[in-house]
Amino acid sequence: MANALMYSAAYTPAAPKVTAGHPESGETVFLPSSIGKNLSSKESTSMTKILLSALLASSFLAACSSTSTKTAAPPQAATSSPTTVLNGVLVGPNQMTLYVFDKDVVGSGKSVCNGPCATNWPPLAAPANAQPIADWSTVTRDDGGKQWAYKGRPLYTWAKDAKPGDATGDGMANNTWHTAKP
């Protein structure tokens, strides 16, 4: 690297410009025309190749080491609502209508819709590391998975809703299923 500093001091504006390293790094190396003045043509070509190879190799290693020494950030908990509102009802990330079940005990941290019930009424899944956010919490399901709950009520989709905006599950099973409202 000391040689590179020595050569950079001999820079002349007429020197060819070579970009080395990662394209986003902005590293630019100038090869001064004075390099190899007292060397034969063959020696000068060899010296230039060696310098370019060394420069490219060091740039590559620097780029690799800077990315390999960084540790991955821990997964971030959500900082906003896991749902949005569409036409006055809560919808999931895929814009499908969300429902609540009257048989779920509010604030119990459990869902009573499991097995075949969960096949028809898929739970709104939450990541394993999900944390409560304002009115949002999670419940642990019988299968060990996590599910989002709004104001203590587990949220579900309805398997027979075909497209965003459908709310065909509202009032199902003797009026025990309802669209979730903010």
C-alpha cells in the first residue's frame, strides 16, 4: 500500500483512469504516466499488470472483509399495525377480510378455532418474534404457532372469500363469525 501512496504523489492529469473495487464504492485509481519510465517495455507491462492485479485483489479483499465482518441485525419487531382497513373492516397483508369468532374469550391469549375450524378459518399468522403493538397482541395456538389478535380477539380469514373485499364469512355459524372492525 505504501507503493500505491508513492505512485499517487506522481499523478499527472494525462494519466489513464481505472476504476477498482466495488462499483458503488467510488474508488478510483489513477495510474501516472511516470510509472516505469526507467523500465523496459516488457518490464513496464509486467509491472503494470502486477500493480493492477494487486490493486484489484486488495479492493476485492477489502470489499469482502467489510461485508463479512458485519453481523446481521436481529429481526425487528413490527412497529406498525399488522393489518390495514378497507371498506371499514380490517384486512390482512393480502387485503383479505379479517374476522373474529364469538367463542374466543377476549384477552385469554388463546384461540378456540383449531383443527378443521382453522382449515375453514385460517388464522392471521404472526411471526414467532412478534411483539405487542398498541391494540395488537399475539395468541399462541394449539399447534404452537402465533396468531395476531386485535384488542384481545384472535383474527382469522375465511377460506371461501375469493378476492380482496369479499366478506362472505360475516354472520356464519349462527352469527358467531363477524368482520373485524377497527
